[in-house]
Amino acid sequence: MNLTLPSQLNVTLLVERLETGKFVASIYEFPGCRVEADTRETAIEQVQAAFLDRLNRIIYRIIDHRRGA
């Protein structure tokens, strides 16, 4: 079974500062992939990790579906 993915996946990272001083980071193309953190850097790190986790779950579902699971 082959699963071909682009070698480079481009997404749009949005970072906003809330009135509370916290930062929100989200991936535009993946609604619901959003985190809130105390610093901009932490928000970016956390949303990257969340995005990669979500992408891995999507890939595994595709593989399982192709296997007939």
C-alpha cells in the first residue's frame, strides 16, 4: 500500500494577541487546530505540535481505510 504525500505541505499560521495578553495560534486550513498560550513562541510551538498530531491521525485513518479496517 502506498500513500503519497507532498514533500512540502504549506499551511497558513495565524497568530493573534488577545486583550488578556495571551497569544492564540491557529492553522487556517484546519479549523479547530487552535491553541492559546502565554507567549507567542509557546503558542507557535503548541499549534505546530497539535497540527502534526492531527495530520498523523488523518494519515492513519487513510491507511486503515485503504486496508479495509
